[in-house]
Amino acid sequence: MARILPSWFAERIEPTKDEDDLRVSTLELFFDLVFVFIVTQFTWLIAHDPLLGLLQAVLMLGFVWWMFAGYSWLTNVIPPERPARRVLILCAMAGWLLVGLSVPAAFEDGSIWIAVGLLVVVVVHGLMYMQASGAFGPIFLANLAGVAAVFAAQFVPVDPWRYVLWGLAAVIVWSVPFFHSQRGLTLHPAHIVERHGLVVLVALGESVVAIAVGSRGLNIDADLLVAAILGLIIAACLWWSLFVHEMPRAEHALAATTDSVQRVRKVLKGLSYSFIPVLLGILVLAAGVEHSVGHATSALDLPSSLLLSGGVALFLLGTAGLRASMPMPRPYGRVLLAVAVLAIAPLGLLNAALLLAAIAIVLVAGLAIEHRLPQERVAG
């Protein structure tokens, strides 16, 4: 295919038989740090207004996660090993920083900067990816169409249409796998699993940051310590539920899948799609923790109670999707665990610490039961 960028920029892509040698670079780790800022901004939206803020966060996350995951795919096929590539990745990072700065004002009149930031992100990503595979062309066009919808959302004068256009942007990009055959796309299993896992890990750190935000200006007393410790236990349980067994199994399942198209589809369903509720769950939980810290012995209102239980439930549903997509054993066990966590949300109306403790107990018990069940072989 004709090169879009100069020949000196091109890089030979190694065969997939060397996939296990591809490691996550420090630049990619540095790149992920900007996602922490975006997650923090989303959490602020939800904590500030649980209903409207959640709706806005969901609509923006739809497009943001598609593109951020896309950079995991990009560095999977074009490792940032040359100075020109590193500079372009840093340019994309600047675009993401602009996106994060613009999140709180994204649904206000005349706020165009989030669209500008996303345009930078999409253009850098598309031009780099086209060097690896001409099959990415239709996806690049869809990404540009999504950005166009975001630009339009910043100019419409009526709020309902602004929400509709943000939703349209998400629908455009997430519908791509339904009309694109995924032929011509290849992925290295170990790298793509680790990259997605690292993004979730830095996002999960937001639940810890929420403890710090909620405790700002408060005295260290029982109210603060109980909520902080229980919040950390819940975050640790969520980490355990995804990283101790699920991510290694996902890597094994992808490595055992020799057909490149099937491998790409498993990544799409198991990591890209399924991680939407995982990430949204972290945002919602962090907002709930922020409401609870310093008020452990007080009753929560219904929105705050639902944020705590609902955030954990969404995370668990995402892990169920990961299990079902690879496939792994017992995805419905995670669905039942999510239902159990959501069912105890009314306890928050009595006492915040009671709900936090109940969620922690349900998670610990559920994970302990899973550990004692026979471990089935993961299908390739």
C-alpha cells in the first residue's frame, strides 16, 4: 500500500510468532498516566451530580475508551521504539490532556476544546496505524466521523441534541466491528492483555484517590478510618477478581487462538467491550467512596448507596463479560455476585459503614467460594 507518512517513518512489523517478546514500554506506562486525570474528571462529574453527571460520563466514556484502547492496539503493532514515533505518542498524550481538562465543561455552550483534543488523538492514532495495516482505513474514517459528531455536539444550542450527538459518536465507533471483518489486523496476546490491564489498574487507583479527596480537611477519627479502610478492602477485592486469575487466563486463551481474526474478536469482546462496565464501575464506586469518607457512621442517601453497590456490580458484570468472551469458566457466577452486591444497596440508608462492610463481606465470600471450586481448563 502507498505510505501516508515518509519511508523513514515506516517500521517492519515482526511476525506474530515473536508475540511473547513484545513488552510494554515505559513510554506506554507514562502515556497511561494521563488516563488517571481523565478518570478523576469523570469521577468528579458523577460525585457532583450522580444522575446527570453519570449520564455525561457514560456518553463521553463511550468515545474516550474506544480511542484509548485503540492506542493499546496501536503500540501492539507499532512499538514506539523510534524517536519519531515517541514524539507522536507524546503529541497524542497532549491531546488526551486537553480532553481531560475539558471534561467538566464538555456539555456547556461553546466548549470546543474536548473535540479539538479528540481530533488530535484520532489523527495521530490513524496516521500511525495506517503504516501497519491498510485494513485500518475504514476504522480511521469511522473515528473521524465520531469526532465530527463531537464537534457538532459543541455547537448545537439545545441540550438534548448535545447528548444525542455524543451518543452518536459512541455508536459510530463501537459499531465498527459489526461491519469490519477484522481481517488484516493482528495482535500480540501478552502485550494487549497487559496494556488493557494497566489501564484498568491506573483507573482502579482512582478509588484510592477518592479516599484522599473525601478526607481532605477532615480529622482522622473513626468516621474517616472506617470508611477509608473498607473502601480500600473493596478496591483490593476488585483487583483480586480481575488480576489474580482472569487476566492470566485471558492471555492464555488469546495465545492458544491461532486464527488472527478470532483472536482480534476475542480481544474486542473480552477486553474492549467488557471493560466498559469495568471502567464505569470504577468511576461510580469512586464517586460513592468520596461521598462516604468522613460519614461512615451516618446514613447515606439513595444515590450514594447506589453508587457504592452499583459501581461494584458494574465491575463484576464486566469481568463476567471477559469470562464469557474468552471463554472462561463460570461467567454467570460473577453475574450472581453482582446481583448480590446490588441487592444490599438499601443498607446504606441505615449506615454507610454497614453498606461498605456488607459489600466487602460479599466480595470476600464470593471470591473465596470461587477459589475453592475446581479450576476448569480455559478453552483456546
